[in-house]
Amino acid sequence: MIEEVEKLSREFVQELGDESLSLYERLPKGKRVRAKLILKIAKNNKDAIKLASIVELIHAASLLHDDVIDDATTRRGVESINAIYGNKSAIMLGDILYSKGYFELVDLDIKIAKIISDAVTKLSIGELMDVELSKKFNPSFDRYFDMIYNKTAVLIEASSKSAAIVANKDAEVYGIYGKNLGLAFQVIDDILDITQDSKTLGKPSMSDFKEGKTTLPYIYLYESMNEDERKKLLNLYKKELSYEEERWIGDKMREHGAIERAYNYASKLGDEALKAIEAHDESQLTSIMKNVIERSF
């Protein structure tokens, strides 16, 4: 059914003209976590396919804007739209996809429209929080999770709740699952930025730290370091790192168990998500969570 989602998304954009479609087709396909989640919860349902298509358009729009804000030149291993066509084209395509998503959204249940539109508002708030937190090293666990909830988890949470409404299931229960899945997804993403090489990631390794993003492993690392180590870490923040500096950070991550602690926290989030839906027969959602926690890219 994911092929039906892809087909409908393309049809939505095709209605907007050849130029929009040409740019849209240059976007690399991601894991489609949100679409797959909707289809697993709502099953074979026409509204589920439309909801998944809308959410994927919205997600693509958020990534286009994110790449401009981060000055990213690659997305999933290929050149980003802003790198090829410039920031203006990337921003406008993002605006087009957001607007089309909203246009199609109004045909669905009003409760779904409110949930998704509220999530999009929070996505922008999360992006703003990310920009603010990137101005200086952030050692706060709570501020980090507030930001990733809004920037990443909120749309996955909204996808789960909306799919539950389509399927006449308990939206709040599935919302808990979606929220924790989204948080775990981002924590694992942040871990992989440190542990995987550039070829696997499709972008330079440790790019988060170089861009000023203080992710969970760095928060745990800073918390465990002595004063001299903290000073050195802060001196490397938002800096283009040499091989030796990257290796030092990696060694300290292992020495202080920062990666392991972050992974364990992601696993805890996964366990909480599965506990929320344990009364329901949702083995496929268990598989989605397992794949998120155990993925290597």
C-alpha cells in the first residue's frame, strides 16, 4: 500500500504544475516511517492512504525548510534542493507542499485536520527552538527533549492519533505510542550521527555537533566529564573537527558510556510505547519500534 501512498502524493503535486512536480521528484525517498505507521494502524482504508500521502507531503516540506536553516548541502546522500536550485526554490517548494497538504486535509475528519495542523504549528516551534539551542552548548536534558518532541515526535504522534481515528481506535493510546516512537527515532538518529561513517549516513559524521546541535549523547558526555574535559569539549563546539578531534570525542563517548546511556534511553522509550498498546493486537507496531531502535542508518 505504500506504493499507493507514493502515487497519490505525486498526483497531488502534479496538480500544481510541472515545475513543482519536477522539483518534488528530485527529493530523495526516506523511510516513510509516518506513512507506514498510518497504514499499520488504519489498515487498508482509503482515508488512511490519503492521510499518509498528506503527512508525507508535510514531512517533505519540513525537511526542505530544515535544510535551508541548517545550510545542508545533502539529504539522504544526494544533493539537497537548496544546494542545487538555491534557498528560494527550496523554501517555495516547502510552502507549496505545506499548502497542498492543508488543502487536501480539510476533506478528512475535522478532528484529524485539527490534530495534523496543530502538529505542523509545533513543527515550526520546534525548528525555532532548535535554532535558539544551537547558539550555545545546551547541557539541559529537558530543553533537548522539548525541542525534539516538537521538531520530530509531534508529527509521528499526530500520525498515530489520526490513523487511530480513521480506524475507530483509541486515539490517546496510539498517540502515546507515536510520541515515544518519534522521540526514540530522533535519539537513535543522534546516536548514528556519531557512530556511523559519512558514507552510511549520507552526510558528514558528527555534523550535528559541528552545526551546534547538542544531542543526547553530548549531554550525557558533558554530564560525566571532569572540568578539563568539559573545557576541551566546549572548545570544539560548532567547529570543523580534525580527524584527531573527532577521534577524541568518540573515545570519550565510549569511556563515559554516553552512547550506551542514550541507546538505553531510546530503548526505554520504546518499551513505554509498546506498553501503551499491549492490550491491542499490534505485532506490526512492535516490529516498527524494533526497526527504529535497531537501525544502523
